[in-house]
Amino acid sequence: MPLPLYLLKRHPIAVEAHFEFVLVLTYAFPKELLSPLIPAGLTLDCHGDLAFMAAAFVQTRKMRPKGWPAAIGQDFFLAGRRIFTRFKTREGRTLRGLLILRSDADKSMIVNFGNALTHYNYHHAQATVLRTGPPDHVRIDLRSSDKKGDIILKADLSQKEEFLPEGSPFASVRDALKFAGPLPFTFDYEKETNSIVRIEGVRSNWHPRPVPVEVVHETFLQQNPFNQCKPLLCSAFWLEDIPYYWKRGVVESLNNCKHLPSDESGMQDNGED
């Protein structure tokens, strides 16, 4: 008898990749606006009365099962929308992480396997990345198959001074970095078992720097509930040359059942309070 499909979507394989670059934008919303999107077991990670959503754009190289030869890895462009959340484990640890809303990728293989083995909610898209200079600028044009993940943006990578967008609720770049995804953990809710699936990412060479960004066109934020207020761009950070891997997913029941897998001895405490 075949396994139920939801059991296959628990991120059963450790995966590694290299990020050529990451551009991550963080938007602020009134917490009551995002609260209905948060499933059982998670809470919003707030700064005052504000909750936050990250939009990350990643040029990914050589993604493959961890330990496999880099030559078989897949290159693709990834866009992800996530909400900043917290999860309290059965042992009482509070983990900061991101709730998955949507992912877009420009390679059909990634979309198909991603939707079969993860909760990342992949959609197919076409991506054009143009980097010019001097001065150093990058333009990203993402066109999603359902038109709901489209974005056109321009980032000024020549900025050398610490920078935050006008009206940012953060007093400093250091404060803004606390809400600059990706965070060490990613979460999703498994309704079939009333459980939280969490995935830990491990990174190195993580040196974000703030950059000015102009968002020319964006359709994701034109949908409910985000279109019920004017999204506030809080920060934008640029990173390059990042080795990254994701551990196998961990499932923790909200019914006080034993979570799987049981071998969490390698779990790091990054992102905890």
C-alpha cells in the first residue's frame, strides 16, 4: 500500500546548494492583518505592533541531495515569500523562522520535485537577471505562470553607507537585520496530522549589506490580505557567494505525540530566544 502523499512532503532529503547571490526585501504590516494567515502552533514574530513578510530572490547553483557530486546539481532562480514566525517546541525551545507562503522557480524539475517533497508551494516562472556597472546595479524581472508572483525591481549595489528605506520602523541596520530572512528555520503546518514541519538551514559566509531597492512592479502584494494596506518596505539586503544546506525535515505533533525524525542531536540553536 503506497504511503499517503503528505508523508512524502516532509522534506525527507537533506539538500545542499550554493547561492550566487541573495536579495531579500522585508515588508511590514499591521500584525492583525497577517494573523489570519498563521496556522496552529505558530505565532507572529513582531516588532511592536508590526508583523513582517520577506521576499527573497536567490540565484541558486548546484542544488542536489547533500553529499552528491556537484556535477549533477541543478541551477535555477528562486523567489520565496515567507512570514516571520515563532514556534515553541515540545521541549520549550522558542525558534524563530519563516512560514512558507509561496515559491517561484524558473526550472520545471525544481517545481515538480519541490511540490512532491516539500511544502514550499512552488510555481513555475521566467526570470531575467541583469547586472550592470559601474555603478553596480542589478535588475530582476520575474514573470510567474499564474501572474500572482510577478515582480520587477532594481537594486543599487554600489551603496556603501548603511541604508534603510524612508519610513522604516527600524532604528538601525542592526535592528533591521533581526528581520532579514532567510532565518535558520522554515515552518509549515501539516493539517493531516495537526503537526508543524520545520526545516533547518545551515549557512556560511553570511555577510548581508543594506542596499537601496526600487520595486517597479509587484503582483503578490496586490492580493488579499496584503492589499488591505500600503506595504511598508523596511529593508533590503544583498549577499553573495553563500554555501547553504537544508537538513531533513522534523515533524512535531501539536497533539503531544512523538515528533519525527527522532535524531535531532545535530540541531543548532541559531535563531532561538
